Amino acid sequence: MNRLLLFLLLTGSLFILIGFSGSSKVQNSKEVKSSKVVQVPPSPVQSSNPEQIFSQALVTKIVDGDTIDVQVDGKKDVIRLIGINAPETGECFGKEATERAKEVLSSKNVNLEADPTQGERDKYKRLLRYVFVDGKNFDELMVREGFAKEYTYKTVYKYQSLFKTAQKEAQDNKRGLWADGACSKTSIIEQKPASSSSTNQNFTCDCSKLCSQIATCEEAYFQLNNCGCTARDSDHDGIPCESLCK
């Protein structure tokens, strides 16, 4: 009797061990198969291309304080600086802003930085970029020295906070166009007499007016095209008073 009971206990234990071992093998098999199926999606960072953000260029011409001509990979292009707006030639401090840009950038190799928040080009097909020269942000320099104002176009851009701080510093220290009396003298441009065809939509030819004194883009185009006020188009791209017609 004792031998029979012992035999039954040993037999039962053996079946339990065999069942556990089989279950473990099935589980391990499932885990192996599962590990072959699961895939981790690539990180978005790995798919970014730094060359789309940064590039190098040679400055070939200074149009004004916020627009330059460059050569990129042997191709000519026009750069509109992001985040700033410099006065045009004929406006208060326009000449000074252009001269400062020439002093810093003429014939220099520069680094360009794109900003995905601002798009690749503006509506005039100009390349939108920040410009770095000798390791310094040229856009910021122009604002900090008072040769340009901070300019936000529709959406927040990468260096907005930095440029706003730079403008406040320039204003507080009365630098450049923020200096007392900097804009007290206006540039007087020879005025052509108005002919009978020189009025349109109640506009009147007056080439002595600065872009800051013109109310609308339509009036600016009238002054340029009907009155011959070429100072309205300082960079000769056919677009007058870009502070109004951007």
C-alpha cells in the first residue's frame, strides 16, 4: 500500500514538472515571435537635415540695412533678413543703416540660418534668413546698435525675444535712430510738377514725402509709377516703401 502511494505521488510530480516545462517553452516561443514583430518608430530628430537650416554664402551687394545680395553654391540670390526692418534710403537713418551694413558685410563670407516658422521665401521670392558674420548675429547687431527696428511678421520667430531685448537696449541708450534729434532733419527730394494725369484716387505727386509719411501701399506705388519718385524704391526691385508694401 505504501509503495503504491509513493508511486502515485512520484508519477503525479513528474506530470506536473513536464507540464510546467512545456508551458515555459510555449511562453518563451511567444515572446520570441513577439519580439520579431514589434518595431520602434524612428525618432523625429534622426530625420532632420541640418543642411536645410544652415548654409554659407558670399555677400556680393548691400541693398539696404535688411536686404543683401549673396552667392550660394555659385548661384545668386537675395536675402531678406528675418526679424528686423531697417529704414530705406531717403527715410530717417536709411543711409546710415545701409552704410553700417556695408561696413560689416561687404564681400564677407557669412553663415545663413533658416527659420521654419517664417517660411523659405517672402512673397517677393527673397530668401528669408538670419545672417551670421564672424560668429555674431548680424540681425541682432543692427537692432542693438539702433540701425534697424525689431520686426515681427505674423508669427513669432526664433530670435524674437533676443531682438526685442536688443531694441529696448538701443532705445534706453538712445542709439542710432533712437537718438535725440536723429530724425529731426528729413531728406528733401526734388519734386516734379504734377501734370493733369498725375493724380489718381485723390493722390497727389509729392516726392518730398518719406515712406513713413505715406498712408498706403497704393499711394506709394502711385508716387513711384506716376510721379517718378524713385526714392520710393531704394533697392530698385520695383516695390516701393517696403515697410508698407511687404
